[in-house]
Amino acid sequence: SVSQDLDLEILETVMKQLDASKIRENLRELSREPHLASSPRDEALAQLLLHRWRDPESGLDAAEAPTYEALLSFPSRERPNRVAVVGPTGTILFSCRQSEQNLTGEQGGPDVVPPYAAYAPPGTPQGLLVYANRGTEEDFMELQTQGIRLEGTIALTRYGGTGRGAKAVNAAKHGVAGVLVYTDPADINDGHSSASQTFPNSWRLPPSGVERGSYYEYFGDPLTPYLPANPSSFRLNPDTVPGFPPIPTQPIGFEDAKILLCNLQGTLAPAAWQGALGCDYKLGPGFRPDGDFPAERYFWVNVSVHNRLELRNSSNVLGIIRGAVEPDRYVLYGNHRDSWVHGAVDPSSGTAVLLELSRVLGTLLKKGTWRPRRSIVFASWGAEEFGLIGSTEFTEEFFSKLQERTVAYINVDISVFANATLRAQGTPPVQSVIFSAAKQIPAPGLDGLSIYDNWIRYFNRSSTAYGLVPSLGSLGAGSDYAPFIHFLGISSMDIAYTYDRSKTSARIYPTYHTAFDTFGYVDKFVDPGFSSHQAVARTAGSVLLRLSDSLFLPLNVSDYGETLRNFLQAAQRDLGVLLEQHSISLGPLVTAVEKFEGAAAALGQHVSALQKDTPDPLQVRMLNDQLMLLERTFLNPRAFPEERYYSHVLWAPRTGSVATFPGLANACSRAMNTSLGSAAWAEVQRQLSILVVALEGAAATLRPVADL
Amino acid sequence: SVSQDLDLEILETVMKQLDASKIRENLRELSREPHLASSPRDEALAQLLLHRWRDPESGLDAAEAPTYEALLSFPSRERPNRVAVVGPTGTILFSCRQSEQNLTGEQGGPDVVPPYAAYAPPGTPQGLLVYANRGTEEDFMELQTQGIRLEGTIALTRYGGTGRGAKAVNAAKHGVAGVLVYTDPADINDGHSSASQTFPNSWRLPPSGVERGSYYEYFGDPLTPYLPANPSSFRLNPDTVPGFPPIPTQPIGFEDAKILLCNLQGTLAPAAWQGALGCDYKLGPGFRPDGDFPAERYFWVNVSVHNRLELRNSSNVLGIIRGAVEPDRYVLYGNHRDSWVHGAVDPSSGTAVLLELSRVLGTLLKKGTWRPRRSIVFASWGAEEFGLIGSTEFTEEFFSKLQERTVAYINVDISVFANATLRAQGTPPVQSVIFSAAKQIPAPGLDGLSIYDNWIRYFNRSSTAYGLVPSLGSLGAGSDYAPFIHFLGISSMDIAYTYDRSKTSARIYPTYHTAFDTFGYVDKFVDPGFSSHQAVARTAGSVLLRLSDSLFLPLNVSDYGETLRNFLQAAQRDLGVLLEQHSISLGPLVTAVEKFEGAAAALGQHVSALQKDTPDPLQVRMLNDQLMLLERTFLNPRAFPEERYYSHVLWAPRTGSVATFPGLANACSRAMNTSLGSAAWAEVQRQLSILVVALEGAAATLRPVADL
Ligand SMILES: [Ca+2]
Ligand SMILES: [Ca+2]
Ligand SMILES: [Zn+2]
Ligand SMILES: [Zn+2]
Ligand SMILES: [Zn+2]
Ligand SMILES: [Zn+2]
């Protein structure tokens, strides 16, 4: 029937049927073998998903596994990457380990890819070692200030502070010849580093663990920006592609980093640069005469990288449950499938949830008990670890169709980082539906407390509209939601269970992107009993059903008003004086925000009135179109032409320190030190106008549809 | 009711009530005074329209007159532009007339703006005169080949062959200091030029007539590309805006051009350069010793231009009839209001029709007899003559809302060029609805013949799907449809009555943009009795009603297949070999066109099946959304970044000679003379991929909505 609405009994049934032990079994199978993007096991898992989604008893209406041909990067099997200390005649005094230790029998095997920096170019630089902290531009400036000659050196850096690739980019600008990256125990293990304090004796990263990762600056297949990576598509020349690290780069474990770093000579590094390796960190260059490499200061570090770029087939798996009433409205739910090694947490904890959710819904579907109002599309993306490739290519291929018809995108990548609390990121329209879901699901292990009640204890903020509420994070580009929100302007979210931040300051869960991210690790340390996995399955499942089945879309567009107001206030507070000095008024922006708030509030009242009524199906559809398409009105593909894919004027990357509209913040920070009337100040004005037009345009789409 | 459909009786009533004499009265009032953009009379006419649309008996539901602040260009009242022949001491030997002759008392008055080239910069160059034919790049190359030194000369050019502004751009590249432009009787009067053969003795252009026009290269307000020209909007610096003519330029009448041109010395101009001024056209430079300026060859032509740029308020007038069932679907119908002088033909013949149509519909509305299914928005655009400014700013301001909701845009600018036949331009989806309308309306003065029957005698083509049909022209950027089709991707059309091309080869109607385009001219020569105006009102009115009222949108998306097939065949025929030599295959494009055809055909069958059924309202809406949004799928704002506003991959400007996909054609013509592996050949491949992705994406939106 055209008035089909969310059925609370079905919702309750789904919540009950989501089974922790089945998620555990899914995870065991998914993480049984390493499944690096495009590897045979990755493709086998694609077939597993396809098979599940085509199951006559618990599958979906249809499933497919389309393939893209993407440029990936792998270390050479024949010539392993190597980091060594070499003497003047080439003698090797020390060599970093080339694979992680197999501590529990789960970390070994021929399919474990050795640690490497994907997309780092091949090369064998050698030079004196320097310590460069996190490899930011400021860090290298500090070294220069300290009088250290960087030309031809090898820079040892630690993870964090900036993107992976940025470390090599910054280093190269200063003449550095090669980069090493390691994870400091201070940043990942709350300072602990001994074997007895780390896995398998705790969830902490063991000394040999190495974080792999993509060092490519953008996302999507590097050869086909804005075009799907189909076999016939135009491809850039790989030799001139922008965004790859300019110099050889290799990640190592802290066990090896300690040997290198604790043997450095030179000035003591600044306090903020010190870590937990148990020695004073010095800057170099070169080793101290009284250490393990005593002979002379011309003991060099040699970094041998033999990575290769390869065009590889990578599959997405897509499954659909066709909507009964509005099949042309899609709720998308996705996660990547590929991992660096076994990837039990990343991404299989999410895929295990995805499979359990699709099983429960598929079973109801096949029994004839239920069919959603709108279509549900499940996606298992390929090659996310190399830069969100599967999801990005998908959005490039189906740009128009997705932009016209997608209600929202739900991403559950790592479903459980830790088991303290829910954590959600998203744009304001999805806040209310996540809250609704979280309020109705019990928090695991906390009798009588809802997920919402627990969540608000860990992350909260004071909302002008609602008082104290859990705080929703904003979406960067950390997982497959990025192309949906930034490139297509689709309201998106990412849902997970995560840490108690009072108990750990780890950058991320300790075995992230290492060979230690295994089923046993999850089963023993991350979520024994899988109740947090179940909690995420329920939360994401409830959000999914509410979006697919509610007669009125549960997207609260008024909640954008609060973001706009906060951004505006930050601009007024932190940029107002500066702008005034350049005769730039925030007045039009104030007016635009007010118009948005007014239109959103009036629309909210219209929704309430309609909900009391028995509206005709077209009235509901018209209203839902306004709600669905609001996010699209913030897209402007001409706003940031140099920022590939980023078109959302509210969520594009922000480099300035003021938490305000990114175009304005970035333009101001660029103009700051230029003279009155400079092109940079004109750009500030242009960005302000782009913003005003977007907000006024958004308000116009919220106003009664037949207003002039 | 949600199943409200087109009511044929209402349609018949509207057709009957559209009254030729009321159109005549509208035209008399509209063209009574000159109404240059932003002039008091232009604003008074905006009020007239607003008043009509707010009439309680025959008005619309609501009407507004929002204003933009746009950069226009006017000649100085105090220092009129002047073109003169001057001697070495500055004596004036001859001066062109500074206003047209007042031949019938209708051409005079203080509000007649003297002839000028809008946006041409001020300056007073003087130099030897040369004749440069139509001022194309080829024309100037020819002069160089003939050994003529162009540096510092004044180039006399004739209208046609290329855009107005391009003549000055081309000239400046060769060092020319000033440009004159005139209309040759060969091009506008079928060769006739004497007073007795021209207005007021015929419809032909009299010797003093001068075509005004905008010489700006782009469209929209020059200071606010991609932003609406609101008071607070960011504006470019007028001194550095691209697209203005680089050198002083002035249009003159053929009476004066004759004196200049027939006195030139030098080589005889090529045969194709000769016109109908009654003398041999020579190239110059300078005047012949045996003519009117005999003394010496250093008699110069002095061009004194005193144009000024001014920020001026210009209004659009918008009126709406709210849809009864789908108020959030808009059918837009518009024309500009501003003219160069009295503008009886351009644009008032269209505005007179617009007012009559809104009166008839408004009366039915106010009587309670009728309300359309979808909303109808009428628009009277400001400042079109300066570069489609009002319509462009409107699309910039309401980009999202319009793109999401607009079913089609109907433009009727000049409604009657001449009274021989209907002429329509548009994108393929609107072909069928124009045909349906044209078949049911009698052709004026041709007993028993429909407009369609008459039309097919003048313009026709052989369609693979339908056999012989009237041929629809394609949309350039000649009127306000340009931003709708090129920038927003909204299916658009332009409708008019026009010439019998076997009787005249005039570039356009002879008094175009001159002071002779008056009510008397229309009443006596263009359309005595106004039956062609009525025919256009009926055709456009029928198209409008069919689009606003039909349950199923009368947009035939299959008709795009024929365009794609024709473009493909042209590419295969004329570019195939060249592409093959560069190892570029058209195979993927062939496949994409086939996919489009297949999806469109299947959708057509789906429509037929649904029409026999009693579909639920959401099924119809979903289908209509597919039809409405097809045109949007051809937009790619990143396809031609250097072509301002042009994003439609099928209708962007094409410079190559092959009638195929413009991106492909242009890239090929640029690559043609470059070496294998050049960046230009890479661009050909990129353009091909952009095209394939657009066509595949379009096909995806036509396929069943819940297909993967
Ligand atoms: Ca791509
Ligand atoms: Ca503008
Ligand atoms: Zn992940
Ligand atoms: Zn990851
Ligand atoms: Zn016009
Ligand atoms: Zn005109």
C-alpha cells in the first residue's frame, strides 16, 4: 500500500534476530585468511558474499559483483623491501625485520603481505638518519632551525599528526631521500612496549607490529579521477600521476625503530617529540659513537623499496532488496571487504555485521513477512585500503542515478574498535534517526541502560535545541562514506563501538593494519562474546530500517541549523575582526543562516501537521524529496576545483584552525598574510558568496514548494 | 485527485480563447516606447507584467519582481560615439550618422539609444581603413596573406559569420586598433538597398538602420560568473574581466558603410567578400585617390567610443500557477522583456504572446475552472540583450531547486520572425510534445492544414523511427534557454514562426536590433492580422498545458537515441580512421549508445503498459522522474571547465566541422595536427570516456529503478 510505514514489530523482530554468535562465525570465516584487495582470497570472499546474498532462504532479491580495473601497489615477492644500517663498504650492521613475528600461529603464512607503504616509489636511498617526529612541515622546519642539514638524509618519523603520504611529501621538500615510519608505543600502547605487556598478553601492539597503509594523497583509483575505472576508460600516465609519495618510504615496527632511534647522536629532540621507546630521542644526523653502531658517523641507513604499481581487478559486491512502494529510493549500506592482512577488526568486524544484518532481513524477505518501502542496497566495496577505490569508482559510474535517488548512505567499516560506547559520525540530518535507534537498544553489559544513555556519558555536547545530547562526529575521508558525502552530497554516517577515552589514548586500536589484527585478537581482547558487534548491528540495522520503511523520512533537516549557527559564531568570533579590517561583512551570511533556520523550522511544522493528517502519497513524496535532497544543495563542484571530489561547501577539508565553514576558513588562512586587495582576499569574498548562495539555495528548497 | 490528467476540453478552450487582437494590443503597449534593460520604461513594463499577473480576474496565484545588480554598458549621452574620416590636421571630412533616420515618426525620441557595441571599451583609435569581410580569424589571415599591414588600422567588418565580440577579438590579435561593423544588404535585404525598396516601403532594412548588440563573449552578468548578481555577491574587477572586446568597436548603417567601403583603394577583395553596396569591395588600407577622400592616403578613419560600464538594477518578473497535485514540479515558460529600442519583434512579439497565454490561463484559474497538475512558472527576464543576464542569474540563484524540480523550459523570445511556418528548437525529449501540439492546431491562412503539416513542408528530415518528420533545430545560446539547457540540464525548447527560406536569405528579420523594429513594422509587414502570433501562442500554450497537466510526462526519451545514433555515425564516418590511427576505439561508445537505445525502448514499453493499467500515483511519479531527469544525466560540470556554464556533453559548443558529440569533435580538431601521444590526443581519449560514462549513466537511469 502507498501508505506503508515502519512496522515496529518487524523492527523488534530484526533486533531480536541479530545474533552475536552468528556475527562471531562470520568473522571467523572472513578473517580466516589474509584478503588483501584483488588477492584470490579477496575475490573468494566476494563470491562468499554473492553466494550468501543469492541464498534462496536468506538472500536478497538480486546480487552482482562488478569489477573495476584499478592501479594498486604491492611489494615485490622476489626482492623484499629492506631497511638496514650499512657501513661504508656496504656491510650490513643491522637489518629491520621484514615480517612481523608469528606469535600465536595466526600471524604467518605466504599470503601475509610484508609491511610496506602502498604507492611509495621504488628506490634504494641511503643516508644519515635523522629523527623527524611526525613528519609535519613544522617538524622539518624545526630540524632546519636546529641547523640540521636534511639533504640526502633518511628521516625516521612516527605515525600520527598528519596523513601517511604527507610525511614523505614534506620530507622531500627538504631534500630528504627516504622516509621511515613507525608506531611509537606512546601513541598506540599508552606507553607500554615490552613483550609481556603486549599481544598476546594484552590487546596492545607487540614490538614487531607494523602499520601498513596507503600513502596516496587523494582517493579513488589514481589513474581515473572522475571516471569509473572500467577497462575502456581513459587513464592517466602512472609516471605523472599526482599524489604519490615522492621518495621511497617504508614502515617498520617499534622494536626496530628503537634500535635506530636510540642510537642517534645529536641534539636532544624537543619534549613533545619524545616517545616511549625508553631512551632519549635525539635528532641525529647519524649514530652516536658510543652506541650499537659505534665506528664512525658515516654509518648509513639504507632503505630499499621495490614496490610495484599493478593494474588489478577488484570487485564490489552489491545486493538489493527492492522497495515495495518506492523502489527508486535507495538506502545504501556498505563496508569494504579488503584488508591489509587478516583484517579481523578492519574491516571484517563490519562485514560480519553486514552479513548478519543481510541474513536477518533476507530471511524475512524470503519468508514473505516483509519488504521495505524503499529499496535497500548492500555493498561490499573492494580496495578501500588503497584509497576508497571500490566505492569511489561506483559513485563515478552511477553519479546521476545515485544522486537523484539515494536517501542516505550508512557505513559500518570497523564495527568495534573497543567495547565502551557507541560512536557515530555523520551529517546533521542523520542525527535524529541515530538517536531514535540508540534509545531503543540496550547497551551491552549495562543493565537497563540504552545505547543512547551510555553514549551520552562518553561523547556529548550541549545543543541549543535539545540540551545535552550525544555528539555526532563529522565525516572526514577515513572510509567509504567519503565519495558519498563529499562527491555526491548524500547524507551519510559511520557507526561503530569504541573506546573509553579515559582508559586509553591510543591513536586507534593497537593492531590496526598489522598482522596481529586477527580473529583471536577480537575474540579474546576486542569484544569477547561479540555483544558490542551485536549492539552495532542493532543500531545500524534500526537506522537502516527506519530510513527504508518510514513513511516520512526520518531526516531532521532543522538539525543542520545548529551546525550553521555554530560555524557562523566561530567565524564571527575568530574571523570577524580580521574580515572587518578588509571591509568584508558577515552580514549576508548571517541573513542566509537565519533564512535557513526559518525555512527549516517551518518545514518541521509542516511535517508535524502532515503526520497528524492522512496525507496523499504524493504529498509525502514531495516532502520526502525536500528532506532527501537538502544535502545535495550544499554541493558546488566549482567551489574547490583543486580539491579532488570535495564539493560539499560545509564538509570540505579545513586547514585553518577556526572551526567554521571550510571554504571561508581556508581562504582566510591563505589571505591572512597578504596585502589588502590581494587575490587571496578576493578569494575570501568569493568563498563567502559561494557559501551564502548555497545556504540561500538550501533554504529555497526547504520553503513551500510552490513559493516563488 | 492524484490521477488528474490533461483535460482535452480545457485544452480546446485555451486554444479558442487565445486571441490575436489581444496579442496585437499587448504588442502595441509593450513596444510603445523603447525599453532598454534597466531603463525606466523597462522597469515600468515589469510593473505592467506584475500588475497583470496579480489581477484578481485574470492573474496568477502569485507574482514577484526580484532584481539583480548587473554590469551593463551604455553609450555616453554627453559624448556620443562617432565614426569619422579625418584629415592629417584633424579636419573632419565625413561623419557617420549618430542615430537612425526617423522615417515614420516611430523611430525617434530621447529614449532611443544610439547605435553602439555594448561592452566595447572606450577609446578613440584612428588609422587607415581596411575591409575585413566578416572579421573571422580566416579573414584576417587572408588580409595578411595579401600583404596588408594591419597594425594600427581600423577594420570594417560586416555582421554574420561569427559572433559580434569575436570580430574585435580576432582583429586585436592582428594589431587592429578599432573595428566597425555594418549589415550588408546582401546579407539582410537579399541585396536591396535603396530607400524605395526598404522600410517603410517594404520590410527591408533602410540604409540608416544599425544593428545594436552585446559584444560580450560569455553570458550572464560579467562580474558574477556562477554566482547570482545580488548586491552582496562577490564581483570580479571590471578592469580584468575576460570576454569584453579588447578594442573600441562601433556598428554603423550600410548607408555610411558604403561611403567608407566604396572609397577604399587596394586589391579587389575575394569574390566571397563582395556584397551589395553597388561597388567593388577593395581591401584598403586607406582610400583611393580618385574617390570622395582624394587628397592623400593618410586620410584616416577615427572611431570615438565613449561607452561606460554601469552597475544597474534589472528585474525579472516571475508568476506562478500552483500545481494542484504536484506543486513541486515546475514547467517554466519565459521570455526576456528588455529590448534595444522599441523591440516590437524582439522581444515584444514573444512577451505579447506570454501575456495573452497567462491571461487565458489566469482567467480559467480565477474562475475555478482549472488548476494544472504541476506548477507553471511564467518569467519575464531582464537584460537578455546584454547577455541573457536575468535568466542566467536566476539559474545561479536557484540552481538546486530548479535542477531538482523543473520538468521543462519553454522559451518564446521573438514569436514571429515571419509568417511562413513554425520553427522549433529543442532537445529530443520535447520533440514529441511539440509534434502533438502542432498536429492539433490549424496553420494560419492555410485551410485545413495543421501547423505540423505546414511545418514539415519547410523543415524536415528523415527519422529512422518515424520516417519524414519536421526537423527540430538544436539549441545554441541565442536566447534565455541557454542557462537552462547548458548549465542546468533542463529539457528546453524555443518556439517561433519564421520565414520561407526560398523567398529570402536574410540572416534574420531585417530590422533586428534597430530603431525600425516597431509596432507599425510588425502590424504592416511581419504579421498583419497577428494570426502567426496566435499560432505560436496556441502551439506554445498547448505544449505548456501538456507538460503541466498530463499524468504521464509527454517527454519521449527514446528520441534521444536518434541523436546519439546520428552523432555516433558522424564520428564513425568522419573521425573513425583518424581515431584508429591513434589506436582510439569507438567500440565503447558504440556499446554505450546501444545500451541507451535498449534502455529507452524498454522504458517506452513500460510507459505503454502503465498507461493501459491504473497505476498507483507513486508509480507514475517514479516514471515521470526518470523522464524528467534524463536530461540531467548528460551534465558534467567537469567536462569543459574552460567553457563557462556549458556542462551538457551533447550540446556544448562545437568548433570542429563534424556534426558529432562536441567534446569529441573539439578535442579531435585540436589534436589533429599534434603528434602521436600528445596531451591533445590524451584529451580526445578523456572526452571519449566522459561521453561513454554519461551515456552509460543515462541508460542506468532509464533502466528499471531497482535493477543493480
Ligand atoms: Ca576513477
Ligand atoms: Ca552571475
Ligand atoms: Zn577499514
Ligand atoms: Zn583500514
Ligand atoms: Zn530576443
Ligand atoms: Zn535580441
